[in-house]
Amino acid sequence: MATLNDIAVGAAINILSAFAFFIAFAILRIQPVNDRVYFPKWYLKGLRFSPLRGGAFINKFVNLDFRSYVRFLNWMPAALQMPEPELIDHAGLDSAVYLRIYLTGLKIFTPIAFLSFAIMAPVNWTNDTLKGSNLTYSDVDKLSISNIPIGSRRFWTHLVMAYAFTFWTCYILKKEYEKVASMRLHFLASEHRQPDQFTVLVRNVPPDPDESVSENVEHFFLVNHPDHYLTHQVVYNANKLSHLVNEKKKTQNWLDFYQLRFSRNESKRSMVKTGFLGLFGNRMDAIDFYTSEIERLSKEISFERDRISKNPKSVVPAAFVSFKTRWGAAVCAQTQQMRNPTIWLTERAPEPRDIYWDNLSIPYVSLAIRRLISGVAFFFLTFFFMIPIAFVQSLANIEGIEKAVPFLKPIIELNFMKYVIQGFLPGIALKIFLIFLPSILMLMSKFEGFNSISALERRSATRYYIFQFINVFLGSIITGTAFQQLDTFIHQSANKIPETIGVSIPMKATFFITYTMVDGWAGVAGEILRLKPLIIYHFKNFFLVKTEKDREEAMDPGSLGFNTGEPQIQLYFLLGLVYAVVTPVLLPFIIVFFALAYVVYRHQIINVYNQEYESAAAFWPDVHRRIITALVVSQLLLMGLLSTKEATQSTPLLITLPVLTIWFHFFCKGRYEPAFVTYPLQEAMMKDTLERAREPNLNLKGFLQNAYVHPVFKGEDDSDSDAATEDLKEEPAIVPTKRQSRRNTPLPSKQSGPLNPLLPEVDHDY
């Protein structure tokens, strides 16, 4: 069993690792040659210029101001100086609210830690239960609930603390939910005019044998939203075209690479193999090969664009419909359009850069089947991942390693190796296993058919959280302490499960302390170093960059990565809430993580990250829900643990806690969540009124005309791209219906002109 000395050594290793990352970062960030790697956001905003342009030659690459090396930690106070309103203007509401997750952790756990060490730690420590038993224990266990004798009245302390921690956590969650909801509404009210404010996404447009999808959409909205409909953009299945455009960009990069190489040494021309992955086939001059490939791809792109613009089957039964006012768009997005609730489905359109275009072509009727298949696949992924987790946890057991490989016993018995195996290896091995998981979960989310990047990331984050809860949390507890009894655990009754897990929790405190230090401390410190983007930037800068535009494209600012970052934060909420009453020694390590992560990610948001989209903090209900889940889990596990301690008088009183917590969740859901799901009509009307007063002659249709055109039709890859866009955007001068039941749109269309007075007006059945 690990002692406090082992934990101290492990902490020292991780602190030194984090400090080494900070020193490396401090040196690398002030070198002029790395300026675009560590401050890309300012370059993208046009507020920072390259230090390589002027001065002495050596000063272009190396910072010779030795005073800047002395102030190597000055980035920390600088990261905290920007006020939150300015941060929202600079980086967006998503980034600012994401940082509030770390602040919420600090607000919850800092008072809890003080209370735990002032009350819980003395209550647990001042017992001799473990000392008088035959069990192997450590100093950490003496600080846990395991050191309380069975049937002791001291369990009343744990009960009271459980209530206190629950009420405090709920209080903080309510204040944060209220604050974030207010921030979201204020952000939407003060945000500059955006296309998504006026636009809805219409799915499952019913087929009409007499009209095209475009005519059908315009006819429907002119009839049912005559005073507010403005224009629309049908959705094309351009997945193949998008693939060709991306392939051409990659080919162009290779051509630039070989042309740059040739310009540096014209006496030598590079050769490539034209077969699979460049490993097989005939050898050919690289520049000639990639030039011919670009010509071939350009022809295919032109042909595919022409096919899409002329083939009615390229149009999918979906469209982006824009309205004259935000109020009209909000009403349409939040109401049922037809008696049949499965057609003409409307929702608020994502902002243009948030759209995941590939999924818009998926038939709506297949989404339910896709999500069922994805759910089954996720179940098997989660279940079978227990096998490598069990192996990872066995690494924390020196006796198990010595039995498996007895010839390594002399090396393993060395004190240094013990510290490395128990204090560092388990956490880093588990981290390696988890590296590949987010990509798999994102593929599953894409398969399910979500139409925005933000929805994909939120779905992946939910799956990632469930996976970590089962495999990292429960898996570590079960396989690390009771793997031999796993079969019994699976077949036992449901009411015994909290007891089995609750008994194991105190015994795994050491592992989770190690995991927090490796993943939390050193992991966050490694994030600021940006080693991978640093290497890739200099590789591109040396081999591919010809112009300043190329140099800007070589920058990789990255983004927050909500699908991986937020579930990882939630794991620490879970650990903190579970161990607050059981083994409070874990809390300081979690507080250090939240504080360090807050400073590091604030710095990255200000100087580095460039968010792909802005959802106005739409993810906060998920954050709140997962913290509530962690709170309920901690209460159930404490009930299971106390039931094994024969605390018959205090245990029943814990039943009230989950009930109160769930009631609190539904209260917050009803009170605050609507602000994240719907757009208040009052807010929309106020913003429309102000805009009409300020800009009475605004050409809104011109503003929205090309907002929701597929990016491949906006690109500059081919000279005919603009012409293709115009073909796709061309609207008929008049939209007469071709149906036998009605001869024309019953209401005049500002897009189509007045109705033909010679045609009789007939009743419509929309």
C-alpha cells in the first residue's frame, strides 16, 4: 500500500514535470521564431505582427533580452488581467463560460476542503481501527472513513457533512446556472447581426411530384409565413465535391513542397511512386505528377459542380429559410408547422461555421436507426474496454508484477522503481489508452447524423463522460480491488451494488491521487507547451511556406475541444464529491488542478485558441446535469459504504439527499434551461425594433443571400466557383405552382412578383 511518503514522491515528480513544462514554455514563447505558435489568435485578428521582419538577423530567431528570461512566469498574472466582459468580446461566450466550469470547481471544493480537513480529517485520524486489524493499510487510509470502527457514533459526522456538502454544491450550481443563463441572454441581445438569428433549418420536406424542393419550400413559407418569409437556400448533397476539393488542397500542398525543394536545389528533381500511398507503382517526376493530379482534380471538381447544379436529385429535402425579422424566425423554429408532426420540421439554424455539411444529406427517416446502431456500438465499446483497464490497474500492484515476471524482482524492489510504478506509471498508461477514444466517439456522433459541430461535440462529450464514469471510475475501483469477485458483483442484486463499490472506494484513493497529478497537473502544464503544433508549424514553415498567407495557414491555433475537455473536468467533479466525505485527502490535489487549469486555459483562450463556432454557452445544461449526476452518485455510494459499517441510525437519513438533489435538478431545469433551448420572443422583438430604428434601409436579403451556401461553392479553388454559386443561388422570377390542386401562390411574393390576376384564386390546404 502506498504511504504518504510515496504520494509525496509522486507529487514531487509531477510537480517537477509541470515546472519543466512551464520553463520550456517560458523559453520557447519569447523566441521570435515561435511567435505565431504561441500567439496565433492575435495574428488572426490582425493585431500582432511578425518580429521576424526587422532588426538584426540573430534577433529574428533568438530573444537576446535576458530580462525577459527572468520574468518567465509573468504570463500567469497577464492571463488573469483581462476582465470577463472583455474576454467575451475577444474570444466569445463559449470560451468565457467554459472557464467558469473551472471556477465552479474552485467555488465548490475550496470551502469543502477546509471543512473536511477541519472536521473530517481529525474524526477519521483519531481512531485505531486499522491499527488493531490485520489489514494492510497506509497513512492515507488512516485519514479515510475506513479508520472508523463499525457501528461508531462518529458516522453522524459524515452524515452531517454529506448534507452540508450537498447544500453548498447545489447553492453554487444554482448561482452559476442563473449567472450563465443571464450571460447567454445578454450575449444574444448585444450580439452583432448574424445570419443564424434570422434563419431556421427545415428538415424532412415532403416530396411533391409537381414541384422541386426549392419551389415547394418557397410556396409553403409564402403561404404559412406570408408577412415574415424572406428567402431560402436549399441544401445540396455536395459530399463528393467536398471530398474532391479537400483532396485538391492536399495535392496542392505536396506540389508546393516539391516546388520549394526544387527552387532551393535546381540540380536535383524529386521522384515519387504513383501507386498506393506512394509505396508502389512507377516512378515519376514529383512536380509533373502533382501538376497532372491537380489538373485532373480541377476537371472532376468542375464536372461535379455542374452535375450538382443541374441534377434535381442532388437537392436533399432540407433548406435554410430566412425571415425578415428575428421574431419571425423564432416563431417558426419553435412551432409545429403541419398537422403531421413528422414533416416540415423546423429548428434554429446553427451559425454557418457551425454546420456539419456532410450530415445534412442523411435522410431524416434513417436518423433513429443510426442512433440505435451507434448506441449498441457504444455499449460494446464501453464494456470491452474493461479488459485493458484491468491490466492497467494491475500495474499499481507491485506484488502482482513480481508474480507475473519474477526475474524483474531485483529491479522492482528498488525504491526509485517502486515510486515510478506506483506513483507515475498507472496514470500515464491509462492516459495513453484514452488518447484514441475521442476520435472513435466523434465518428459515432457523425454517424448518428447531427447537423452541427457543436451538437457533435456535445454528443461526444456525453458519451465520453459515460465511458469515463464506467471505465475510469467504476472500472478502476472494481478491477483494482475486487477483480476476482467481479463475477459475483455482476450476478448480485442491484441493491448490493452500492455496497460493493462503496467498500472499494476508500482503497482506491491513492490511485486517483496519482491520476489527478499525472492527468491534471502535468497534463495541463503540457497543454500550454503546445509541442505538437510547434513541430508541425516549423515543418510547414520550412517545407511549404512561400508567402505570408501560407505562413498564416501553417498556424494551428486549435480550439478548446469541448468533446474531450469538459468530460475530463467532470471526472474531477465526480472524484471530489465522492471522496469529500470518504477520503478528504484527495481534495487539495483536485483544487490544484482546477486552479492550474483555469490559469492555463485562460491564457490559451486569450492568446491561442480560435473557436470554430459560437453556441452562446448552449452546453451549460449538460455541465449542470453531469455535476448533479456526480452528486447523486456520491450520495448513493456513501449510503452503500455506511450500510456495511452498521451505521443503522444514520444511513436511512441519507435517502433524503438523492431525492432532494434530483428535485433541485428539475427545479433548475424548469427555471433556467429554457434560456438555452428557445429564444424568447420578447428579446427577438426588442432587437428587431432597435435594428429597424438604427438601420431603416438595411438590405437584409443581401446580407443573408449567400450565408448558407455550402462552403465548396464559395471557395477560390477554381475560377468557375463563383459562376457555380450563382447557378445554385439563382431564384425564379416567379414561383407558380405546378400542382393540379392550385394554380399559383395565393399570396403575392416579393421574390416572385404579384400573382397573375388571370388565374383564379383557390383554397390552399397547408
